[in-house]
Amino acid sequence: MTRLQGQPASRGTVLGRARLRLPQVQETGEKRIAAGAVDQELQRLHRATDAARAEMRELRSRLQGALPAEVGEFLDLHAMLLDDPELLAALDELVRSKRYSASYALRVQRDRLAQVFQGMEDAYLKSRLDDLDHVIGRIQSFLHKRPNNVKGLSGEILVCENVAPSELAQLQSQGVVGIVSSSGNTLSHSAILARSLHMPLVVGASAVLNRINDGDVLIVDGGSGEIVIEPAAADLRQYRARQRELAREQRELGRLRGKPTRTVDGVEITLLANAESQDDVTQAHALGARGLGLYRTEFLFLQRNQLPNEEEQFRVYRDTVLGMSGLPVTIRTLDLGADKADRTGLVVGTEENPALGLRGVRLSLARPKVSDTQLRAILRSSGYGPVRILVPMISTREEIMAVRRRLSRLAALLRNEGHEVAENIPVGAMIEVPAAAIALECFIDQVDFLSIGTNDLVQYLLAADRNNEAVSELYSPLHPAVLRLVLQVIETAQRHGTPVAVCGEIAGDARMTPLLLALGLTEFSLHPGTLLEVRRAIRSMDLSALRAQAPQLLAARDRRGIERWVASVGND
């Protein structure tokens, strides 16, 4: 029996046999084919590319609603790469003119593009090389698909260097019960998706590829990061006890479906849901969410060649409002930019630094016809139930005022056309740009509510791309600067009587619940899949005691100090 340690990325404890997947070694030696075999080799390449494309499309369709929005966008980016005419034409040319094998052509083209990516100064664009490698790897896997007589993956734990988000759901459907990787980080897209799929995942376990053999029996604890190789009898007893504990926990969570979200000392906390599909809406309503705190509209614009018209958008927004049966629905206006996949030509794909470019409200103001179409659809949906409008990427007073003027003009036009539009539609701002958080006093009189988007706020505040593994240690919401800025926003909102929620990833992490409560948050917006866990955490907390401990939290000088505070509160 051997124990290894990694980083816990997705909770759950599983027992299974190891399926070792060593890092893919792509063909490096030059391999040419006979002139008469060119057409056949091109057919192989095209079949593999078509299969990878179909797999990606089927996966995106099947997971619509189960995916966090960022992971969906990640899959859309991969699908776009598979449709890139320049990439496909270059591959064909290498096979035709150089008579390279399909596999070697992929390798050569990958290396060509890698030189371009690596020569870029921008770290965000450099990190897109990982996306290219995942796409090339998918095509390679179809070129060298293993025979059908190879045993399946049912009941096995995948041990690998890394796992792409696009693989996770497929692996789960094939029977994989858990994953251990030697690299990766807990805030990656793969980790987020694993949590959504309830797939136990341990990352950053550097020794696993050398210490684990194919077929070894493993116990993997995604909650602690521990991996037990060839467990002894005592380990198996502990595993069964843990499984019973988890089953009991799930039964207890189920009983919280209709329960109030109230602290031990009687304070009501509002739990709203994040959603992007009708399935999300149904789940949020069934679990007792008090409304939708964030309805993402991007999925209507992604992976299509034409922009959705007003009627199409209206039907989706109306059905969302009806699905919440009178509870408030917060619809976020389009949050697209060059960092997200789009085929319609709406966004400029050649921005040097897309994360800092024309995205969110900036794009909406730059494309008034597209924005007006969406705002008209949202305003029309307000006739069917309470609607709030949330504007992303706000950084100036002028932006929110421009959106308000446009809404006022469009509402008047719609009423003249005979449409029912609610009289008072709250308008809110996403606080995800540090400038907006710092200068909130300058425009808070122009908003009816606020939503703190911690995912982007952390990234921009710390200058650390969450998808760049080289700086993954820097990207953390548990940085003193993040906590102080979030507190500043909450306190400013409270002084003005403006409702404020957190809608980023930490809102759905029950381990972070006491921290957010201590900072004064009373409204959470989270993925429906994590709602019951957060409700349970809130019902176990004494809010007055937490607030009394806030000074110790804010006195922490570094991430470790904040982690110690969180751990001490969790053990109380």
C-alpha cells in the first residue's frame, strides 16, 4: 500500500482500477506515403477531422445547461479550430505536396502554429496553444483509434498527465469513475466541469505517472487529494465508511430542497441561481432558488453563422421568465468578446489582447443594432414576469447611462407598437473590472443592483490569467487585495441601500460561504448544482459570530493566512 498526494479539485471518493494514459507522444519522424496513396490518406485525415468535429458538436449539445458558461465557450473555441479553413487547407497541402502521412502532417502544422503562438508577447494568446494541442490531439486519436476488442473504461480511474474539458463528459459516459492528473490546477476549466459533473478529480499529483501501474487498484479522494495505491483491508473499511457518509450527506441535502436559507441566528440569506438553459431554470426552481441572479445570453450567439433575431431571443427570455413562476429573472446582456468563440462576425477575432478589448458592454455599445435587438427582446419578456437587466464589464458612469437611455427609448417604442413592457425594470452592473469596484461611488446612483463577478475581478486585479498554468498559483480569490475590494463594494452598496450579490465561482463553493458571510454578503448567485451545499453551510453558520471574526480575516497578510481563517471557521 502506497499513499500519494495531489490537489483536491472535485469532491468524491472512488475505488477502481487504474487506467494509465502516458503523455501522448506524437509521431516526430518524417513519414511519407506513396503517390498513389495520397487520396486515401486525405480521406483518413478528413474522416478523423469530421469525427472530432461531430464529437465536439454532440458533446456541446448534450451538455447544454450542465456546463458552466466558460467551459461551454472553451468547447466552442475548439469547435471553431476544427472548422478553421486555413488549418484544414494547410493539412491537405502537406499531404498532397509533401506526401506526408496524415499524422505527421498534423505534427508539422502543429509545430508551425506553435512557433507563432510562442512568439507572441501576450500571455493570454500564448496560452491558446493548449487549445490547439487539444484539437490536434482529438484528430490524432481518431486517426489511431484503438480496436474494439480493447477493454472499456467502466469502473476505472484515469491516471494521466492532464485532461481536457472536452474529454470529461465522454469519459464519464464510458464509465470512468474518477481522474488523477500529474499536472493541472483546481481553478482550470477541467476542474470546474468536473465539479459540475460530480466527477472526483485530483490534480497536480506529480508522481502518479511513475508510481502507478496500469491495473493497480486505487482509492481516490477528490476532497482531500489523497491517492491510495493497492489499498489494505483497513483502507477498504475506511472507504466503505466514507461512502456511507457521502450517501447520508446526499440524503440530508435532498431534505433541504424546500427549507429556508437561514443562519443559526435567524438571518435570511438569498440564494439565486446562475443559468443559461431551460434545464438550469427547471433545476433552480425545483431546488428553491429565490430567482435567477444571472441568466447568460451568450449561448444564443455562439456556434452559429447568423445572429439570433428579436423573435428568437424573445421566446427564449419569455420562457425563462415563465419557468421561474413569478420569481425575479436577471438577464445579463451579451457578454461576448474576441476571447470567446463566435462565427457571425460580431466580434473582431484579431485583437492583440482580447481579455482587455471590445467585450461586454463595450461591444454592445459599439454594435447598437445588435444591442437594440437584444434589449427589445428582454423588454418584451418583462410583460410575463419580473425581469432585471444586468450589464457586464462596466467600467465608467457613461456606459451605464448610455444603456439606460437606450432602454428608455426602446421601451417607449415597444409600448407604441402595442407590446406590454413593465414600468420599472431594475438595471444592474457587473462589478468585474477593478476600476468599477474602486470608483463605485461615481455611478452607484445609476444602478438598482450590483453583481460581483469574482472570476474576472480576480483575473484583472491580480493580472493572472486563470487558464495560464504558469501563473495559476497567483490566481486566487483568497488574496488580501481581492477580499478588501469585495468588502469595499459590499460596504458601498449597503451605504446606498443597493442590493449586491456575488455570482462568480466562489459563490457556489460551500467552503467559501463563511468568508463571504463575514464580509457582509447576504445574496449569492450560483450554479443550481451547488445550491443545496451552500444552503446547508449557511444553515450551520452563526452570522453575528462570523461578522465578529471579520477583523481577523481582513488582518491576514497573505493567502495562507486567509486559508487558515477559513479552515478554523470550518472546524468550529
